[in-house]
Amino acid sequence: MWKTKGHEAAVRTIARAVSSSRLAHAYSIIGPPNVGKTTLALDIACVSNCLKTLPSERPCGACRQCVRIMRALHADIQFVGREATEPNPGRIATGVTIDQIRNMQTDAHLR
């Protein structure tokens, strides 16, 4: 049950990769704000972690893994984005900070 709407080509590409057991280790999801990038990323996380055995049934949206991912409770799924920098609190950074990466590495080692 894909929640992504309006990105049929991207969904087809990912679904085809899943059905042939050739899901890539990373995908770059870019575009303007509010077009469904986060939803697509969550769908990819669900499809790669779903407990259903048949690729055509993934993502199911109902198994433990899918539910935990959609509720942002899954230990292996993290969101990292731009955030305000210390010297300029009102300014949005243009990229991910090294501290964010270090925190992700620490979390990955703890779990």
C-alpha cells in the first residue's frame, strides 16, 4: 500500500527493484518543498523493511515494521535535515552538519 501520490514513475522504479530483489543501497530524493519527498522516503523504508514475503504485497502498511516506520518509532530509520546554525540562529543551513552525522553514527552503534 504505497502512500506516495503523483510520483508514479518513482514508485514503479522502486517496486520493480523490489520485485527483482535489486533495491539500491541509496536513493536521492530531490525536489521543491511539499511534493511528497518524505512520503516517498517512508514508502521506500517500508518496502525494504516490510515483513510480507511476496514483493508484490510490500509495503503492506499493517505489519509491525511498516507501522513503526510510519509512526517514526523504528530504530533503524532516522531523519536528518538542514537546521539553524549556532552563530546565525535565524539562518537555515545549506546542508547537513557534521554533528548530525556524528549523532547518527552514535545512535547506530548504540542500537
